[in-house]
Amino acid sequence: MGYQCFDVEESGGVAHVRLSRGEQLNTMIPEFWSELPAIVDEISDSGRARVIVLSAQGRHFCAGMDLSVFASDATLESESGEIGRRRANVRLSLLHLQRSFTALEEARMPVLAAIQGACVGGGVDLVTSADCRYATADAWFSIHEINIGMTADVGTLQRLPKLIPPGVAREYAYTGRRMPAPRARQLGLVNEVFDDHDSMMGAVMDIAAEIASKSPLAIHGTKEAINYSRDHSVEDSLRHIALWQSGMFHPGDLEESFRAHAEGRTPSYEDLGETRRGL
């Protein structure tokens, strides 16, 4: 299937989702917001892939929201009708945009983001919803919304303070300053910084392949547990993983792991299997 904003490839259990509008700085046009969740949901629901790599073509990862999206919001503002109803529609539009990134968190497999050059505005919203982030030495991040007179509203302000110290997150959110890749690495926003795009992609694909070699059910449970514990107390999180294990843990993958080790081979695990969304 062809997309306006993305190229998608699957190989060896790795789904590579690439922002494809490099010449336009991978700005987020209206089609972006429907294509991204559709792609991620399909990968997650099919259960074929075991990890998603998110990268971008061109010099820059993403320059944020395209002006055409703001234009569509302006059209919504000018529609006739009672103000409460118009405001309710604005809220639903924002929830739709937010869900485009939440899809990455909800995916049954980890998402690894590989970032080069500028990662601005909506780009930060996007990568903070990934499981892990990797960057080139020339990469930089900016919560640019504050520089154009608006409050970031699709995920950065909710996720970034849980990835780096909250006071530092506030400083960058209030000032809109650039956070260079070495600083992002120091703060823990990115896992590793690489000299160039090729070395970054090689390393990220190696990590993806290593994740893909593990039991996909165990990886799914691990992601569920980490995401749940981020937003809940230790006690609640322990109860959550106990409930998960009581239903999802079965010895098949464990037995295959031990057999493969004893036989000196790579384990072979069953895929997660297809699930039907909404049923």
C-alpha cells in the first residue's frame, strides 16, 4: 500500500517505518495523522513483526507540524454553530492527533526511533512516544511550540518529564531552546549518539534484530509492564505483572529457550499472532 508520508518495509521480524518526505523536512501534513496510526496498528495487529524501527529520510528527522494542519484548524474555528459545539469538535480533533502517537505506545512490540538533524515540535511528540531513541551527533530537539505562541498539546509535555528530570523538561518547554544530541544523551532522552546516519542505522538495526530474536510474548509483556509502572505505584505495578503472568505466561517459550541453548542453536518462537482491533 502506498503512503504519502511513509515507506514501510518488513524483514526478519523488523518493521522499518520511514518518514519519506525528506525534501519537505518530513513536516506533518494532514495525511500524516491518519497514516501513522494506521501503519502502526496494522503492524501491531498482524503480529508478524517483533520490533518497529522509526527513521526518516533526508537531512532532518522532522520539522514538526505542517502549516496546512494549522490551516485546517483555522477552518474548523470559522465554522458556524454554537461555540460549545465548536469547542467540543476542537477537542475531538486534538484527541485524534494525540492518538497518532499513542499508537506507538499501544503497539505490542517495541518502537526504536533513529533521529538525525532537527527534531522539532511534533517531532518531539513523536519520538517521546517511542520505547528507545538514538541520535546522530548533529541531531537536536526543540519544543518549538512555545516559540510560535502556543502550548504543545500532543504528548511532549506529558511524556518528556517522565524521560528526563522534570525541572530540565520545564526549562526546555518554557524557552524552546535547542537540546543538542550530547545533552539529550546526558539527560537520558536518547540511548546513544552516533557519528553519522549510517552508523546509527546499522546499530539500531542490530538492536532491533536482537530484540526480534527474543520471545515476542515475553517482549510484549515486558513493554506492558514498563509502560504500566511508569504511570502507577510500585504496589499497583507488582499486582499488574502478577495478573499478567497468571494469564500470559506459558512454559513453551521457556522450554524452547533451554532446548536451543543445549543444542547450540538460535531459539525459534511463535509470532504473537493476529488480533482484530475493536472485537
